[in-house]
Amino acid sequence: MCNNCVVYGNQTHSAGGDQAYFYKSEDVMFTNCTIVGGQSEIGWENGTPSFANCILWGSGDLFAGTGQLDITYSAVQGGYPGLGNISDDPLFVDPANGNFRLQPESPCIDAAGTSGPSDDLDGNPRPVDVAGLGRDGTGDEYDMGAYEFQLPAPTPTVTPTELPTPTMNPASDINQSGKVDTDDLLLLIADWGKVSGP
């Protein structure tokens, strides 16, 4: 059994340079693996390897063998019969430079089977529910492939500090300009002798 693996740029020296070749491999099972690139991705003989929650994406003929592979809840280039399989582009972040993590709009997010390993190839927890993609709110929203899409860390909310209401200091700063000057004296003279209240 192989969990959370990436096979990329690998080639055998037989069977036409397959990315991965299995002989008598009926018990080989891949879960949440990403196998990409190569002329012919997967070759097999005398066995039926199985793939669950995987991404199988290549540049040529994807399979070279006889009989059926057991593939479920996987993104398969060109499509493949099996429960939950899709043929949509997985939308890797930067496949040309070996980054096979998923972009935020990848169809592989929250679209795998309802069970899988508890973490991904980076050691991040699985599953992570991304609202609006695949299944929502079920607690089993595994992603296809070796990397589970991680939600960005929330941005902390900054609470503004309220400044205290300024008080007149000294009290003779009548117009509250921050200084006691002629303007304050003129205001005082203008109101001198007036009666306050009824």
C-alpha cells in the first residue's frame, strides 16, 4: 500500500519507458497519490493494481496493460470508468516546476472518497472542507492527490483604539484651540455680564 506519494519524471527501462510498471501486482494499492508526466504512465501485467483518491495525469497514453485497473474517486486524464472518477484538469499550482499542490479552484478539492490518510505529503491534516467545492460540511471532504488543499490562515481583525475625549486644559481655553490666547479673551469679554439661565 502506498499513501500520499508523488511519482513524477520516473521511467522504467522496459515496457516502453513507463512511469510506473507493475508485475503480478494485484495487491498493490495507491491512496491519495499523484502520478504525472512520462510517455506512458502506468504499465501492468498479471495483476490489477488499485488507485483511490489519486490524480493520474500524463502527456501520452495513460495506461499500458491488459485488463481493467481498479480506479475510484480519482482524476484521470482522458477519463476512466469507476466510482467518483473525473477527467477534469486538476489545476496544479506549478507542474512545470514540480509543484503538484492544488489551486483553490481545483475540481479535485473535496471530491475524493470518504476515507483516506489523516495527513498529506506535507504533513498537513486531512480532510479539510473548502466551502462551495465538492461535498460540504460532512467531515469527510478528502481531496484527490498527494496534497490536501489548505485554507489560508485567517487575517487577524484589528480593533481601532478609541482615543479619550479631549478635555479643556486649562479651562480658560474657551475655544479649545490648545492655547489660551486673545481669541479666548474676546469670547470672554463678549459674554461678560450676561445672565446665564432664566
